[in-house]
Amino acid sequence: MDFQWMAWTLETALFFGVIAALLLAYTVWGLVSPSVPRRGWLPMPTGRGDRLFLGLMGSAWINLAWLGLTEAPQGIAVGLSLLFMLVIGRWG
């Protein structure tokens, strides 16, 4: 695929593709089995969609901070983001 029209790399396209797939999967999951808000260590009751949103927002900040503060490979930030989303989703 040619992503040159937007100066995208394959990694960027995959990143946004994964986000779109997550949103679609969580929508279907929510229709099949509605979420019940629960309290984890976050200071508010959250449903699955809330935790997904918080995980995506936190992941965006992790990646932006990584880009601005280090010259290390971005794959490390992606790994940290995945870990962050797993922690928020499970215990948040």
C-alpha cells in the first residue's frame, strides 16, 4: 500500500487500524454484553468503554512523551502503551 500521500508509515497505519478495530470490537461487545460500571483503583466507577478511552488517551500521551523526550525506538513506547492499556483494562 502506498501511504505517501499523507507521509504515513506502515507503523502509523497499523496503529490507527488497531484503534479502529478496538472501537469496533468494543461496540459489538457492548451490544452483546452490556458493561456494568465497577470501581477499580481509578477514582470513579468505569465501564469497559471508559477504561478503553482512558487507556487510549494514556497511550497517546506515552507515545507523544516518548517522541519528545527520547531518541529510543518507538516500539518500546508501543510496548509500554500496551502494558498501560492492559493494566487500566484489568484493574482500572
